[in-house]
Amino acid sequence: MNKKVVMITGATSGIGEATARAFSQEGCKLIITGRRAERLAALKAELQEQYGTQVYIASFDVRDRAMCEAAVEALPEEFANIDILVNNAGLASGLEHLNEGALADWNAMIDTNVKGLLYITRVVSNRMIARGEGGHIINLGSTAGTQVYENGNVYCATKHAVHALSHGMRIDFLRHRIRVTEIRPGMVETEFSVVRFHGDQNRADNVYKGLKPLTGDDIAEAIVWAASQPAHVNISEIVLTPTAQADSYYKFVE
Ligand code: NDP
Ligand code: 8X3
């Protein structure tokens, strides 16, 4: 893994931030992205100081296709050959019955989780293909990528799309030796629920009451494990849940 170039979308918080730390410890060079530039700057300083990591910051909104392309085009030479792309940026916004859903929430989820992931993947995969040395694309799916729960409608649909797109990438990139892994977590305590409930911290805290959720570090460990397999091994999917969660429906809450 030493000196491999890893691009992580959504590294300002949660799973993406933990993944940046984990790849840093493996000696990788990092491209970290997200909209909150000040958080990226703080993370870069931390990783440089703790592990001597070379870090490049690209702060942009993945919903903006032109910005996605410009950010990748502008990469300095030492970061230009991306070996591993972690498509992590994403969100849930709102939790209502479909007829009561807010259009702004639907657009945010579809534009980020599906279209943003596609924009980044298109530009980065074309670079990997042109270079001809393979690569690895790791997509953040979810248990919600194969199950739908009440009020989850549009979020679950976007993660079903990530599930289908991961499969499609695995097929279309076969000839280019690009590995594709879908990481499919259940409940992970990050800023995810605060974002879903539009900043309502109490409501977010309630989601994890009575059980021990996964952490960003748990997911990061699985991501790095998948990425460190020998080049002929592709880990297609990893589904991780807290021990107290069987799937989207069954949880043991004490
Ligand atoms: P967080 O809210 O903690 O992190 C989300 C990250 O995505 C942030 O870095 C945020 O950066 C970035 N992001 C969101 N929108 C955009 C955008 N428009 N442009 C660029 N970056 C964006 O949540 P998690 O770490 O939990 O979520 C990461 C991924 O994991 C998501 O795809 C989520 O669906 C998935 N997931 C999460 C689970 C959970 O229970 N937490 C379970 C299963 C999957 P910024 O706001 O600075 O732009
Ligand atoms: C996040 C997990 O259960 O909130 O993808 O949909 S869940």
C-alpha cells in the first residue's frame, strides 16, 4: 500500500475521515475532498504531523459535475495517478412517508449519492483506464442498498442505485483490471443522523440509544482490508452491522 494514491470523497467527517486516517497509517498519499475546506485543512495538518502523509486537498461539491472534473484535472503530478478511489460522500436527508417528502431532500440525496458518485467515477476511471495499470474503486453502499424500510424510500433507492452501479462497474471495468468493492454498513454513528434530521442532535442521538453502533474506524478497517488484498483478489461486497443489528428491520435494543 506504500505510496499508493487514494482519493476519498467526503473526508470531512465520519467514515471518510476515519478512512483517511487508516490509509495514512498504511503510508498512502491522500487526496481528501468535501465541501468544508477548514476541516480538510485540519485533517491534512494532523495526518502530516502524525504520519508524515502527503495530502492534497480538493474542496468541492460532488453535485457539480464541472467541479468534479476540474478537481481531478487540476491534480498535481504526484497525485495524478489515482490507485484507489473511495466514493464515500453521501447523505440521508429527511425521514418521511413518500407523499410528505421534501423535494429539496430528494434532490440532495439523488444528486449526491447517485449523480455525484457517477461524475467522480467517470473522470477517475477514465484516468485509470488511460494509465493501464488497473485500479480499485470502493463505493459506500448500505444495508439499505437491498432492503427498504418505512420512510427510507428515496435514501434506500439511492443506495439500491449504488448497489446496481457497483455491479455495473465490476462488469464494465473487467477488461481494465479495475477492482470494484461495495462496502455496505448498517448503523454507524457519525454525523449521518444529524444530517438526516437537519441538525436535530437529540433525534440523532435517539437512533443509537440502547445499542452499540459501528464507528467510522470499523468501516475504515474493512475498506483498507479490501484494498490491501493481492491484485488478483476482488472483494465484491462487505456487509457490516453492529452485533445488535441483523438487518434493516431487526435490532436488539436494550
Ligand atoms: P457523515 O455525514 O459523517 O459524512 C458525510 C461526508 O459526505 C462528509 O464528509 C460530507 O462532507 C460529504 N458530503 C456530503 N454531501 C456532499 C457534497 N454534496 N459534496 C461533497 N461532499 C459531500 O456521514 P457518514 O460518514 O456516515 O457517511 C458516509 C457514507 O456512508 C455515505 O455515503 C452514507 O450514505 C454511507 N453510509 C452511512 C451509514 C451510517 O449509518 N452512518 C451506513 C451505511 C452507509 P461536507 O459536508 O464537508 O461536504
Ligand atoms: C445508513 C444505514 O439504516 O440508516 O445507510 O439506512 S440506514
